[in-house]
Amino acid sequence: MKLTRIHHCKNLNVQKYKQLEKQAVLLGRIRSEVWAKYGAISGLNISDRAIRDAWMKEGRDFGVSANAWKETLRDCIGDIKAYREASKEKVKQAIRKRTTCDKELKRLYTLLKKEEWATDNFLHRQMRKHFRHGVNHTYNQIIVRADMCKTFELNGQCWLKVPSLIPRQTIKIPLNTTVDFAPQGTLRIILRNGNVEVHSTYDAVETQDCGTATVGVDKGYSEAFVDSDGDVYGDGLGNLISSESDYLNQKYKHRNKLRAIAKSKPHKKQKIELNNLGRKKLDKRQDTQKAKLKTLIFTATHRLVDKAKVIVAEDLTSPIQSKRNYGKNTNRRLNTWVKGLLADALTGISHRRGSTVHLVNSAYTSQIDSFSGLLIGTRKGDRFYRTNGEVIQADWNAARNVLARLNDNEISRYTPYKTVKRILQERTDRYKSELTDSGSSYTLGNKTLTECELVLDHV
């Protein structure tokens, strides 16, 4: 498993930074051209080597060294392929919803794998829907091949030498590390507000130091995870997200007022844009926020893996639906919800430490009573009201339902949510019918149903 190590260089010499910035902009133009020409169906079955040979035959001059634009071209084609493969995962979900015939599934999967999806109308429509033409927005990155950069030590600090725009001249960058931990291999240099980040990859050390339990987890908003035993991991996540979201809301309101003033009063426009509408402080604050979130989430995930050998989690690859019903403030906070970072942390850490993650269908896990497996009871906020009058923590209830899905033979990971609802409704109706036949009363909200009466073996 590959991981990324980031080395920083702050307050680099202004002239050095300008040289790097100029090179990054020139390489960004190459990225834009590649995405424009090959970022859709025209990029099928074409390699970066074929494009490189064609450009060399044309004698193209990009204003940078040959190695620099070749590595940028290779990296860009790799990004396009990764984008296309990610789109295929969504198409596979559409295929599974369309048919359950093994022969038809194999045929469609084969066409998708061989990049022959354009020959099938259904696959072509789905790929056009999910694999839309990409656009480049990256003008601050430089890819440096391993043999084109060198490291050396000066006063106990590691320095990196990378090519400049002038032939046979290099730019020396001081890093916040020692030679023992110097970056190796192909490097990605990213420029951010006068600071330089050097990204390098290395092989993760895999261990077997996870726990022994089997737990279900619910990925929450107020906390990172709640497991089926009721333990909470990453408490305070929601407060961190909400406070930053509210701050940005007020910040952008004030900036919009200043933009309106600058537009209505041209004589003040230049001064306002120079002193009040910059991004340096705001970007620095957002980088700090991301670092805090990452630290909290990864710490919580390590605590979870300390306990669990098998982790059953919801498959949350699809976007949140119907956010418009929640109100402006809630919608804004949900837009900053870091479920992607939660999923990455859970997958990466469990793989490195020998734990296993099983993804299950997330449909209606928050609406089911975990003690009965039925669509009875009501969730309100972080509380779940059972039909016997008990009130339990909603995320704990959802985590128990997630764990139950692991052995549910009727509901697979890819079962459509409408089918899931039908299955659950049938179980609930069957249970109510059994109560009626036995002469028992069933009334929502009263306390006549005991714990034993609610426990069923439908799942």
C-alpha cells in the first residue's frame, strides 16, 4: 500500500518561489491542453507515450524542459484514467440495478473493462452521464522525475535541488526534515501562498496489531464513529465543522458586501481588492481546519481499529439526497461533512493494521429499530424513540442495524433502496399480522410491548 509523505518549505526566497511559480503556470497550460483534447471519449485507448511522440514530431516548445512537460503529460493522462475508472464504478452500480442475469452482467462488465462501452447504448449513456469532460484547474504543481532531483545536507537540514527554467541550473529548496527522511522517487511540488510542499510516496509498513472484536459502525456528524457497543470515537467532529462553517458563512457575507461596494464605487475598487479580498489568510485558515479534521478522524479510526478485527460500515459512496428539506444552515454544514475522509481513514488504517472492513447497504439503517429489525419507532435528531417508550441514542441504534446487515441474506450491498424498503415493510407487516392473529394489541407509542415481544428472528 502506497502512502504520501509531505515535506514543507516555508518562507522560501522570493526569487526562487517566482521561478517555481512561473514553471508551474507553464506546466498548467499543458495540463489544460491535455484535458481539453483527451479528457473525454477522445482519450480512450491512447497513451501518454503516443501523445509525447506526436508532440516531439511536431517540434512543440512549451517553454520548459523536456523532462518537465513529459512528466506532466504522463501525470495528466494518469488523472484522466483514474477519473474514468471512478466513473466506471458508478456505471457498475447502474448495471446491477438494471439486471441480475449473470450472463448479461458478464457481458456488460467485459465491455466496460475492455473500454468498448461505446458499442453498447446503455453503457454509452451511463458513461456520458458519469464520465463528463474534465477541465483543468491546476496551475501550481510541478512533477519532478526521480533522476532529475537530488538531496543534500546543510547545517543538519535537508535541501532539495530541482531543475529550473534555465538549462543546467537548479533551484535549491530547504525542507523541514533531515537527510534520513529525505523525499525519494518521483516528486510532486505544490505551491501554496508562498509556501512549498514536496509530496513523495512510500510503501506503508503493514502490521497485525488490531483488536479482536466484530463491530458495526455508524459514521456520524457530531462524532466520527459510534460502534454497535455504544462506544464513541472522534467526539467533537460536528462542533469543529459547524463552527468553521458558521465562520465562513459570515466571512463570505462580508466579502460579498465589499465586492458590491467595489462594483458601485470604481474609485475604491483597486484598494478594496488589494487589501480586503485576498485569499492568503483565508487559505491558511482552511489548511489549518483540514489538518485539525484529519488529525481528529485518523486518531478516532486508530482507536476503533485497536478494538476491532472486523468492522462493518455503511457504503456511503452515493451523495446525500434531499438536502433542501433541512434548511440553509444544515445544508451548508452537510456540504462540509467529511465522509470521504472518514471512508479513506477507515480503509487505509484497517488495511495497514490487519483489520477488515465490510461495506453493507446503508438504506434505512437509521429508521429501523435495531432490537426488532423492523420499521417501527421514530428518529428525531440524535435520539431514537422505540414503540415501547424507550429512548436510545440514534447513532448507536444505526450501528447495531449496520452490524445486522452483515448476515442479512435478503439485503445485499447493492440492493436498491426501494427494494430494501419493500423487504423491511413486508417484515413489519408480517410481524403486525402475527400480533393480530395472536390477539395482542399493537399501538404505536404505548408501552404494552415488551422487549421479548419485539425481538424477532427475521434477519
